[in-house]
Amino acid sequence: MTTQAQDSRAGWVSRSLAIIERLGNALPHPATLFALLAVVVLFLSWGFSWLDVSVPHPATGETIRPVNLISAAGLHRILTQTIHNFTGFAPLGTVLVAMLGIGVAEGSGLIGAALRLLVLSAPRRTLTFVIVMAGVLSNTASEVGYVLLVPLAATIFLAAGRHPVAGLAAAFAGVSGGYSANLLLGTIDPLLAGLSTEAARIIDPAYTVSPACNYYFMFVSTFFIAIAGTWVTERFVVPRLGKYDGDQAPESLRPLQRREKQGLLAAGLVTLVLAAVILAGLVPEQGFLREPETGSILRSPLMEGIVVVIFVLGALAGIAYGAVAGTLRSDADVVHGMGKAMQTLGTYLVLVFFAAQFVAYFRWTNLGLILAIRGAELLRASGLGPIPLLTAFILLTAAINLVMGSASAKWAIMAPIFIPMFMLLGYSPELIQAAYRIGDSTTNIISPMMSYFALIVAFLERYIPRAGIGTVVATMLPYTVVFMAVWIVLLVIWLLLGLPVGPGAELFLQ
């Protein structure tokens, strides 16, 4: 392809994304949009109830009907549950607790010094790849990447003289778009495997799906996603963003002073001590940080409380750095750092309040459940061949992900339909679960229903004050398209080569 043709195609992509951004940003403020969507859901619940739409639940056979929230019972539920919807919104506590520890580390100067060390020592050409890869790997520790790595990547890019939103996008693509890829098993693996086991036993009562059933495929996927994310960032995102001319000042790149180096050493020693304590609780078979009954690490208190570990690490490392470097002189400075971090979350808290109500209403009405089951039935009746059917299944999962964010909730609905269906076609449950994970991951980054989407909008507003949902979608859409294409091609090649997707997880049933 000639340079002129490449420039023409790049210009067409840039213009298309600009249109998407304008259309998306023409929508109301995200907080207002979530409030309006909550109202729309109320009226839809009334309309679907009036039409008496119903579907059978694929696992239990129970008839699922819409729940009308425009009723006395619905009003009572809204009045009594609104506060709980807000305070119980899953990402809220995670963000607040993690930001307390990060606030100490940032207020003490630890993060700034570490960033300068990273930027001054890391090869510039590998920076994007390292950030995308770090985003993918962060999924081992549940959802810490959203609250820690995404804003950190923006700061790193800004310190390196690059557009901070490009760093934010690269990290978000790795954390969320590459959600299922990893070099290690994560908390999502046993959760999905348990649901797959129950679905497979509809056909074979003795069938068991291992938590490591997709390990080979996801291990290889990690490198493909990291490379693809790097290419999209440099090929589409960076040229489209241009030069950053916002108000946020980059971290100074002056060489580290002696006391700063000593502070980093002290913070490093604190980190090593904490790591040693964690290893002492995990390595022995009866370690005090393992799950008491089974000895499991994946379901251990440590994995469930990883955000608390981030808080403790950030706070202790920040205090150690500040005490040695002389940037923290009293406990008041520590508290001030925490308070300053909380101040940055004002807009996010407003977004979360309305987003939490919308998500709760959508769940209460059963509309997401009904839409998912209807879509799955249409795909099952399509009569497509195995590879087209798998591809269509991935696309359906990706579409459902736009209206139903939870990976486990979707799989709880879809597994009892698709795993038995594909088993009857001769394909293993492990393969179907891998295909599901592709579709579930790739549209996370453009789905407003994704739990941390509001947080990403809040992060983006630091650098582009008038940014909205359209800005996020337009920035992240190239990642979705490329990740989807790369992952589908990889799965098709995997099928053609007949490779197992994990230990003992063949593609076909005997």
C-alpha cells in the first residue's frame, strides 16, 4: 500500500472517530445521561410489563417476566434502596480505599520520584508496550489496574512529554480490553469455571471444568493483545490526539537528589518487607493468607482484600519515603495527602450515584436478562457452521456486554444455553468459555455499563475538561475493533491447529 493510500485511510479513520466523538459528546453530561437512562428504564419496565413479555430461564426453567417499577411496589423499592444502591456500588469502595493509600504516596512525592526514575531510565520506544502489558497483567489482582495503573499511565506519558490521554488509553485498553488475557490465573478463572461446570453437567453429570482450562490460550493472548494495543496507540490514538496543550503540568524530570534516592530505597525496603509477609502467608500449604478450608490462593482473603493491600502498601511506602526524603513532617501531612486525593473524586462520586441507580433499576426490571436470553435463542436458531457460529457467539457476547457489564452475570445466563448446544456439536465447554471471554473483554472499553467507565470519564476530564462519553468511546473504539479481529483470528488458528486451550482442555469431546 502506498504512503498516500495509508494517509488517506488514516484520515478517513480520524474523521470517523471525530464524528463519533462529536455525536457522543452531544449527549448530556454522563451524570445527567445516567439519570435519564434510569428514567427510561422505568418506563420500559412499564411497557414490557404491559406487553407481558416473558422468557424461560435457561438454567432453572423459571419464567422470567419484566418487573414494573412504575408501581407502588416499585416506588417503595426505589425509596428504600437508593442509598444502598450508591453505597453498595461495587467499584465505589475499591476506588475510595485505594485512593487513600495512593494519596499518601502521591502527597509524599514518592510517585513523582518513581515516575522520574522510570521515565529517565526506560527506553522511550518500549514505554507504550510496557504500559499495555502491565494493564493486562494487573488483572491477576482483580480490578486494581483501573484505580492505580490507568491514572498512573497518563502521568507517565505526560512526564515523558507525550499526550497523557494516550497513556491513559493504552493502560485502559490493557486493563479492560485485555481483561481475560494473563500470564497468571486471576480471580475470574475459578468463577467462570464453576459456572461452566454446572452448564456442562446438563449434558454430562460428571463433567468438571478446571479454573486453569483456558490458561494456554490466555497466556499466548497476552502477547498478542499487548502488541496490538501498542500498535493501535501509536498508529491511531497518538496521531489523533496531537500535542497536549492542557493545564496539567508534567512531573519534573530533573535528576533525583540524594535524599530522594534514599527515600526510594526506604520505600523499596518497606515494599520488600510487605512482600515477604505476603509470601510467608501464601507459600506454606496452610499459610495464614490462604483460604482456610481449601488452602486456595485464588479464593484467599488476600485476593479478596487486594485493594486493602494496595492501600497499606501505598500508605507505608509513602510514609517511609516522606520520612527519609523530608517531605512528610507530621501525621497532618499524611492526612492532608489522603484528603487531597479524595478531592479529585468529586465528579466521580456524582457519576457513581446516578450510574448506580441506573444499573440497579436495569437489574431489578429483568430487562437485561430478557434481552440476553432472546439474543442467545436467535443465535442458536441461526443454523451457522462451527467457526461462523463461534464467531457469531463472540459478537453476541460483545453486544450483550454493552448492556450487561458483569462477566459472571452474563455467563450465568449464557453458559446453560451455549455450552450444552456446543457440546452436542462436539465442542468442549473449555473452548466455549474461551470464546465467551473474548467477546466479554473486547467491548469493556466502550461500554458505559462497565463498572469503572464513570471513573475513566473522570480521569479523562483532568486532561480534557469538556470530555464526555463520546470522547472515551471514540478514543477506545480502535482498540475494540483491533482486539476483536486479532483474538478471533487467533482462535480460528487455534481451532485449525487443534491445540488445547488449557491443561487437559481439548477442543473437541470424545
